[in-house]
Amino acid sequence: MKGATQEVFMTLQDMIKLATEGKICELELLSLEGGFYILRAQLQETCCTLLDNKGQTMQLRSTTHLRDLLSDLPASAPPARCT
């Protein structure tokens, strides 16, 4: 993960690792003008925006695109310990 003062970003590999460790509290899918979505993962202390392999905010085309992307996440990750 890399971050600036307030914005924090992560790659898909980071997200898979954090999900496997049970550190993701929730996922937030934001619908933006122009017909695309961005994905953010809420951790206990911060919220991270998902980056693509070029280091840019990943723009998802549809909820089906998101579902395909999330198929790489572990199905049996431990429950997140977020309050």
C-alpha cells in the first residue's frame, strides 16, 4: 500500500492479502459519472482505493466486472475485527 496525507491506495494483490488476513471490514463500490465504478476497501484505521496495474485508480465497467475481480478473493477469509 502507498498513501499520501489522506488518500490511501492498494493493489489487487494488497487487497487479496488483507482479505486473507481478515483485515478488510467492508468493500465500498462507488458509482461515478461517466458510467464506471471504483472500489474502496475499509480497513479498521483507513479506507483504501484500488489501483490498476498501471498505478491509476481502477475503473470498473460494471458490477459483473467487479464480481469477476472479486472471484480472486478468498471465500473463507477470517472475519474482520473492525469496530
